[in-house]
Amino acid sequence: MFQLERIFPFIGVIALFQFFLFDGMIVEPSKRLVWLSLVPIFILSDVIYRVFAKGIQKQEVNRYLGALIGVLSFALYVLRDWIDIPVVSGVNPEVGYLSRLREILLLLIILFAFAYLLQVVLLEIGKSSLEAQTSLSFSKNTLLQNALLGFLILLPILVAINYFAIKRNYNFDLSSKGKFSLSPIARNLLKQIKKETNIIAFYPRPLEADGDSNTYALTRVRTDVEIFLDQIRAENPLVTVQFINAYVETDLAKDYPSAANGTILIRSKKELLSEAKTPYAEEKISIKEPGDLVEMERKIISALFTVTTEQKKIYFTVSNGERFGLSFRSVPNEQINRFTTNLRFLNFKVEEWGFSQGWPSQLPSDADMVAIIGPSIPFSPEAREAIQKYVLENNGKLFITIDPRGKESFDWLLSISGLKFSETPLIELVEKPGVVVAKRIQDHNLTQFLSNKDQGVLFPFSGAFQSVSAGKNPFLFKSENLLESGFDVFADSNQNKKMDGAEKKENFIFSTLLTPLSLTGDKKGRIVIHSGTSWLTDQFYLYTSNAAFSTSLVTGQFLDEAITEIPAKKDEASVVNLSDNQKLVVWALGVFIYPGLILLVGSYYVLSKRKSKSYA
């Protein structure tokens, strides 16, 4: 009887916790019914045994209450499992009052289970102490009381530590280059964000459905993304993070029309909703493979600043036959509605600037950037002077595209920059004359956050820039190439749509950045100029990387320069090259010296033991 009384209480505890561990493995209805019937019997086994052996005793009331708590924990678990919602396409199990009820039940299950465990342990300790009482019984009781008191004091301390650890999310990054932690630059930049911002990461959970995409790759990436986003959330409480499986949780994903697994959406509500066509400033980042994690920190910090900084104004000129004006309203494919819509999503306010606003005598004083898209009519000397003054004296920013079919070649601007414009048609494939995919996106601060650069930019029906050493000296601007064609394109000089004669394939400059030459560095104006316009129109804007390339050249000019200094999270495996002699030494150590040393030490130990026994 003595042994059974000691065993039965722990059988109940083991049965309850084993049930929690292995319940999900039994799914057949008949087996599950037996399983659910046996567990409460094991939990009550101690009470059943004592009632049959000794009857109901008043002094065992605490034991009866403990068993009742254990059964209650089991019953609540079964109830929680019964009201569970299966994960199906279009239904999110975390939405609605049932999810809150299940959270409350989970808390009660944990509390009752641990109360049952503590009750059994304390009863058995008390019983053992009572049985072993001697003349030192008072000291033993005091020792038990002190142990219980210490436990009760330690418990709230552990709970408090756990609470603050969750709230502050302290992480210990043991990687050599801080792969799993924010850089000091990023931490300082995050403190500058003063607006509520939402980060929505679209990734499947492990073993969760993900359509036709590579679920395994995305679940691998999700872990690193979670670690990084949790640190951002802990660093700035204004940033909230949410994970959604765009394929399964369609009820949540419907609020994000462009949602796709493997992307991260950063959005912040605009300040002037009455004037905004879209309520949120948004930017999307693609993180689909482990290689994308290298630039993830810089991309997310850049996107956070893009959507949270104050709204910028971009004025589009409309008086010289530009794409933004009324000239192309009857030709939808030649308009730039998709480009301007993208800018509005990025928290830019788009306005026009024409004769009624004071053009061409001056450009707007409150402009953060002026865009001149494909003018077909040459600018007057007064307009040219206003444009140069805006950049050189007012440190303004310009975004210009040239239309080879128009009469404005901007030679008056290119000639003071060491460039000239050639409108000769370009051909990459003879079957598609004029259609060129520019494959060389240069490494630059304006393009560093572009993903999938290898896709290139579809740059059809354009001319090209050429570098010249002669011109109006001294040059007022220096040029930095941003986009080049690659060596698969030739200029069709005789326009017979094939390569012949002196024509040859070579590299052409399509986009360049012009910055004023200044010894003192006080001139900070910028001009991004492109040798074509069709690539930006609605007809071609959604191809390859056109949209991302165009917006990066705009947003990149307003980013904090510190963002470019955030180090890449690149794993650099140190490679050690051994000489032939070093390899021989390593081989000899492993094959002879270490085994021989172990043999010698072992032999010495055995001989020493034998000698000590012989002397004894």
C-alpha cells in the first residue's frame, strides 16, 4: 500500500502532461475516444485508489481538490480543441471572438495544470517530512516553509523578467558580423520616425500552404525576417508588425491588392487625407531568398523613411508638349498615369506647372522636384535659363526624359556636362527594331536598393548619350552613368533595320546623373536625365524593372545619406589555405600523435592503479 500511495499521485501528473504532448498524434475517432476516456481515469487514479482503500477521509480534501483541478485542466483543453477553427483558404483562425476565447482557455489550462503539479509535489513533500519527523521535526518544517516561501517570492520575479523580456525583446547576437541585430546607424535612424507605421510581411508559416511558390525557401527566410522585424518593433513602438499568408489568409490579404508571399509592405497613413487620392504612403520590398537578406536592413530602413517623411511636391511641366499635359490625352498608351500613381503611393504630391502658374519665367519655389517628361517643343531661352538657375542656384532636383521624335534634345544642357544626344535608332534584336532591354544598371546610391537588377529595364524607341571631351568649357556639371544598354545593341545609322557596314554592337548610355561642379560643395542640385521617354509611359511601365527603376531615381534623392552607410548583412566564410607541409602536420597529428598521446595517458593510469593495489 505504501508504494502505491506514493506512485498514484505522480501517475496522474504524468498522464496529464503526456496528454498535452501526444494528443495531436491520435486522430482516428475510435482511438481518440478511448484516449480521452483513459486520461481522466489516470488523473483520478490516486483518488479512486484511496477512496476504495480507506474510504472518503476529511484530511484528504486537499488531495481531492488537486485531482479536480487536474481534471478541469484536461476538460478545458478538450473544450478549446473542440472550438478550434481549421485553417482553410479564405479564413483566418486569428480573427473573431473565438480566438480571444481560446486564448483565455489556454491561460486557464496552464494555470490549472501547474497548480495541479505544485499541489501534488507539495503534498508528497509534506507527507514525507511528516513521516520522517524526529527531534528535529521543527527544523524540517521550517526548512519546508522556507523553501515554499522562496518559491513564492521567485515566481513573480520570473514572471516580471519574462514580461519585460517580451516587451523589450532583448536579443543576444552571437554572429561575428551582427547578422541578427540592427546596426547602430539603423537604431539611430529608427528613433527619428515619429509616425505610426505598419509593416505587413507576407510569408507562410512552416508546413502551411503557399500556392505554387517555393514554400520551403520562404519559410527559411521568414525566420530571419521575424527576428529583424521584432527588433524594429522593439526599437520604435510606433512601428507595428503583422505576418499574413497571402495564399491562405485571404480575408486579411484583401486589404492589400498587390499582396504576394515573399514581399514586405511598409505603409503609413498620409497626413492630408482630403487632398490624397490614396490614404496610405506605401512601399513594397521583395525578400524571397536567403541572398535577399544581405540588403534587407538597408531596404526596410529606406522604405520606412520614404513613407514616414513629410510629403514632397513634384511639379510636372505641361507647356511644351510633355506627356503630363493635355497633348497626349487622346493617346492613352503615351501617358504616364502609372508613373504618377506610383509617386502618389510613395507620399509625393503631384502638381502641374504651366503658363497659368508662371512658367517659363520661373519654376515653383516650393517644389522638391521638377519633372520634364518628353517635351516635343523646344524650350525658349527664358525657360532654359530658369531651369539652369533652379539647379545651380536653388539646389533644385530635375527628372528629365528626352523624346527622340520631339524637337527638344537638351543639347544646351548636355553640352555643359560633357555629353551629347544621338537620336539614331537602336536595335537589339532585328526581329524587334527599336525594342532594347538595358541590362547594365550601374551601382549607385540611387539604385542600390533595386532588387532583380539582372532583369534590366525595357528602354524602347530611345536615343543614347555619348561622352565628348570638347564642348562649352569649363563644364558646369559632371555626369555619372546610371543605366547602360550592354554590348548587345547597335545603332542603325542607315535605318535599314539590320547591322551592316561600319555598324557594330557596343554599349550605349541611356540614363545619367548630372551634378554641379563645385569646389566648395555648396551646390547640391541634381539632374537625372534619360535618353528616351517610351519606357516611362503606360504602355511599357510595368515591364521588367521599369517601375522600380523610375521610382528609385526619385525617392533615392530624398533619403538620409546615413542609410547608405548601413553595412550589408553578408556572411563571409573565412577560407584557410594550407600548404602541403601544413596538411602533412595536420594528418600526422590526427593519425599518430593524438591517438598515441591518449594511449600513453591511459597506460599510465592503468599501471598506476595496479601499483596502488599491489602496495595495498
